[in-house]
Amino acid sequence: MKILRGVWIAMLGAAALTGCEREERNFVEPPPTSSAVESLRLSDLRPGPSSPPPAAENSAYQENAYAISEGQRLFSWYNCAGCHFHGGGGIGPPLMDDLWIYGSEPQNIHATIIQGRPNGMPAFGGRIPDYQVWQLAAYVRSLSGLTPKDAVPARSDHMSNESPPTTMEKPSPKMTGSPP
Amino acid sequence: MPGKTWMCFPLRPFLLSIALPIAQPGIAGPSQPSLSIPTSPALPATASEDDGQWLMPARDYANSRYSSLAEINTSNVKNLRLSFTFSTGVTRGHEAAPLVTGDTLYLVTPYPNILYALDLARPGAPLKWKYEPKPLAASQGLACCDVVNRGASYAYGKIFFNTLDGQTIAVDAKTGKELWKTRLGNLNLGESVTMAPLVVKNKVLVGNSGGEFGVRGWLTALDANTGRIAWRAYSTGPDQDVLIGPEFKPFYPQERGTDLGVSSWPADAWKIGGGTVWGFVSYDPQLDLIYYGTANPGPWNPELRPGDNKWTAGVFARDPDTGQARWFYQWNPHDLYDYDGINENILLDLPIHGQPRKVLVHPERNGYVYVLDRGTGEVLSAEAFVHVTTTSGVDLKTGRTHEVAEKQPRTGSVVREICPAAPGGKDWQPSAWSPRTGWLYIPHQNICMDEEGLEANYIAGTPYVGANVRMYAGPGGHRGEFTAWDPVQAKPVWKIKENFPVWSGALATAGDLVFYGTMEGWFKAVSARTGELLWQFKCGSGIIGQPISYRGPDGKQYVAVLSGVGGWSGAIVAGQLDPRDGTGALGFVNAMKDLPEHTAKGGMLYVFALP
């Protein structure tokens, strides 16, 4: 009997110990307002009341001639041009047109470069310093005229730039990746 | 000019009277072609001459693409009409050949490489089954020139095919059940697979793609029963890796030596040097040798890889059992222009300089049609079939081209009027040969380019090219040609000009017809003897597939082709590229800016028959 009681006590003790480990439940979830989530919107469709689009991040890079020109250099350096060529595309989609599969905001392009995309875009995260990713994003946006004209680099001497991006005729851009 | 077709060679009567008797020795009657089509019963992948099946993309081991069916001929082809269609559900470039065995038609689509089996015994050829391999989506980022697939092969009751992400798969031809699959390619090295496998002596021969990604090329033989790797022969590196041993006896001294696959490169460059194997493989059962071409060295900018860059841009003859090389000949030592050596090798028995020779005929990217002795690798003739500015002929003594120095691409400067351009006088699109005329029917392009050499950074899994390119139409302004070529006389017999590159394969039949498709979507039948257009049908999308002909279960002759524009030349449509950047798609966009005005995407099988 003594042994049996001891077993009971041990079992009760074990049950009390494990019973204290309860799953934590938040009965009220905080509203998803963090900018990190908002900035990666890939859909024009947004349930609920309308809200202004998130502010573009790192606008310092977007309007900076040095950043865009560095982005242009890095675009060749990291072999982006191997697939997207000088904006017209080939292995990868064109970047100078007005179709943005994964969003046209700088943070969208930043995320695309870092994360990769399922249909062939490699994930460069951890391989390229973050400021260079922003510089690349700025250059990519300049290809379709989304950056201020006065910040876009002048033509280079390369064959590819006989008609530089800024002077090219283009249809009015429609940014499918961000809400109006 | 667009869409117009006409003859530009007024030599037809002359050649018909002179070339025909010479080109057809040993032909007792029209039904006994002198093709070296394998007939041994020990070779199950081989159809007998007139059984009406189509078991491999090139129809036979000789790569003739000749059908001995003659129900459809020059006088009744005008009545040819649509029999049935089948939508593939895929809208990228359809370069494959359908296969027919028994009462089933098989076709494999571009990525995602769906394999369909259609029941020819029932009205409208309904779907029997489909097999979806679900290749890794990321492989789409490794296809230099659209996510194409060049077809499957049938043998031993199995369908063998490759997926873009580098798998070889065997499927039961009756049930569609997967029998085995083997992953051969490594995505993170930039490897993909687009070629059609060839089955020889219980081995499935598969080569890789990725010459624009710093891939090291190989041909691999898999056991047809198990999928296990039997041997792999690399196109660069030490002799041991290239399977070069005591049996290797190349004809020319420049191919002899130890470890040339290392010493003809800058240090370690052979490890990322290209030489991929993405074309069609041929097989001669009598000599028991397989033949295949190796692709361009990488990167394109030749200044970054001084040396002959062995064993790229050439042709290997190998023992199919062991993979051991027997001979090699390099079409383009130290290739300057992305002239891949992968174009088809058609195995024929022809009288050369009055002597019957076992030859290999190869219309090469560099613009010459080569005739080689396929036992030794000796060049017997090499004459230009397009406008060539990069070389001034082939030296038959040394086997080397005479290069034109000022056309050599240089880092930092633009070299203009390089003809033929990077896709060559002819790219992958396979020729057909008719034993009835003795002529080769070559679908090809007329494209030149400007090229600027650039520094190239090797980052595994990304492109490794080092060049800016812009292509444009060659002399005459038309971008495509379809040429009937006499390999004995080594000259053209007739030529058809097409507005766009003729990127489809060719098919020759015993009805003295030759079929090919245009990138606008016209499927054409022309007279094999004169090139006269006898019939055409406008398909839904541009044609870059390989036409075939078969006898249906009802005993009638059918002609089938896949429509679905794309490929390198059609990337502007298939990939919705922006025509304002001429350097797009490795510079091909510049020459194809107006293609989107002529055709749209869409994948569809079209099958024709007489009423």
C-alpha cells in the first residue's frame, strides 16, 4: 500500500507539473499594422476600409543619382543583366515595361531580390549588402521611368545604351503591385 | 515581303538533270532508300522502314526525318485537311516532335513538361492519360532560350523524356505509370535539360543545357531498365572525365595529346567552360558508334578563355557501351561567336569524289555544311550555305576555318556585321534528308549581329556570357531560309526565303514532299524537287516544332506538328519581352521586334490527313 501511495503522489506531482505548462492564447490579436507587413503587399485587392498606401521606404536611394548609377553598375556586376538584359528581359521578365508581377515599390523590388521568386528569380539574400540591394532597386525602377529624371544616369558608352532608358518612349506606367 | 515565299536559285533544271543520278547511287527503286537506317532486330528502338511509326524525334538513328509513307504526294497534297487538334495547355515555345507507336500518339510539352498520350484509335484522338512530372519552377530561370523541350523517345514499351530541372524519367507507354526517374542536373550549377534523349542498346543518352550559365557539359548514359547511370562523358577537363583512352584516334593532329580538355583553357576555366550537349544524338549500328555535338565554350567573350577550349564546339564519336571516345573533330576551335556544335549529324552513305563513303552530314552554326567520314572524323567537304563574314572557308587539310581577324569580338568595343550571328546559319532546328532526291532540307535563318565583349563574373546559377549583342536580318532583309542542299555536290539546289527565321524542324516524305512551319504559324508542304509551295495551313501560333508523319490505325497517312511560338527566336512573344531593348534575349529581340504583330502564344497539336 505504501508503495502504491508513493506512486500516486509521484503521478499527481507529474500531472501538476505538466498541467502548469499551458498553451498561451491571445484572445485579441493585435491589428496587422506593422510596416514590414504592409510594405510587401503584392495585391491590389485589400479587404476592409480603404487606407493610404504605405510610404515608400528608402526614398534616399530612389532620388539619388549616385545610388541609381551604382545600381546600374551592380546590375551588370551581379549578372542581373544576364537574364533581364538592359530592361527588355529574356530569361527573366522585362523590367522596363509597365507590368510588375511582384510589385513596383522599392520595398517590393528589394524583397524580390532578397527572397527570390518562384519562377526562376534567384534569392540573393545574404549574398549582397543591403544598401546595394536598395541601389539595385532604385536602378530597376529607373528602367521604367519611376525615378526622377534628374537622378537617372546619363547614357553610357556601351552598345546597350544607344537609347537610354529615360529618353525612350514608354506607355504610361500602370503599377499593378500597389494599390492606387 | 512578310509571308511571301519565292525561289531565288534559277539552277533547278541544271541540278535536276546532273545531280540526281549522282546523288542516288545504289537506289534500286524509290522504296529502297540508301539511308543507313538501322534494321537489326536486336535494336528495339528502331522502326522498320515502312511500319508507319515514329519512335524518336529524328525518326531513325540516322537522323533522316524521312517518312517512307507516300499516300500524301505532290498531286493530292492540296486536299490535305485538318484531322484533329489537341491543346497542350502550355503557351511557351513548343519545339518537340510528337511520337507515334501502335495506336497512341505521345507528346511532351515545354516546362512544366507534361507528357500526354492520345488514343488514335478513337474519333478525335481523345486523351488516354497524362503524366505530370512537376519539375522545379526555379528551373525556368536557367533556360537561356525559352523553357523548351525537344521531345521524348520510345523504346522497350517505355517513354523516356527529360525535364527542364534535369530529371530523366521513364514512363510505361501503356499506362502512363512512372517506372523510374533520375536527377542528373544540378540547378545551383546552372544546369537544365532541354534535349530529347536517344535510346541505344538499352542505354538512355541524355545531355545537359546551360552553356550560358558556366555549366560543364556532359553526356550521360542511363540504364533503360533502372535509370542508373552507366557512364558520363564530360566535354571539358582531364581525359579520364572526358572518357578519352587508348581507343581515341582523332583524324587531325590538333585533337591529339594528353588532357587537352585542361591544357587548352586558362587555369580552371574548363570547370565552367560549357560544351553542353543539348542537340540530337545519332547512332550507326554497323560501326557501333554514337555521334553528338558539343555546344559553345563559355563565356561568350573569347578574350576571357584563350586556347582551343577543347572539347567544346565539336563532334564526338563514342562507343555506346562504355562511352569511350573514338574520335573528335572541332568545328570551331576557340569559338568566337557562340557557334554551338550541337546541330544534328545525319548519317548517310554517299559517293564523295566518286567513292562510296560512310559520311556524317552536319549543317553547322558557323555557316558551313560539313561532310565528314564518320569512321575517322576526316572532313571531306565544307561549303557555306549562308552569308559568312566571320571566316573565309574551311581548310580541308587542317580541318580548321580561316578566321577573319577583324570580326573577332573584343572587350569594350563593338564589332559589326558578324555573319552568321550567334544562333548561327542554323540553330537546333533539325534538317530532313530524302533518299529520293539525295538532298538535305535545311530550315535556317539569315541573321547577322553586332557584338561588344564585356567582362564576365561567374556566379554559380546565374548567366556567364560577357557580351552585349544585337542581331538583325542578313543580306536581303529576310530573316529565314529553307534550303535544299546537295551534300555530294556541296551546293544549294533551291532556297525559299521566309520573313522570320525558319525555327521549325523539317520532314521529308516518300510523296516527294517536304514539310516545315513558319514563325507566323504557316505549316507548309513544298515539292521536294522544286521547292514549289503546294499546300499551307495557318496554325494558331507560330511553329517551331518538329513535324512528323505516321500511319494511323485506320491505315491512312497523317502529318502532325506542334504549334506554339517561342524558343530563342520567339522569346519576345513567349516571354512577353520589351522590344525597346534590342539586347534582350541575348540580342535576338533586336531582330524580332515585329514578331508580336504576327503571332501570339499558344500550344496546340495539329494533325492532318487526306479526306
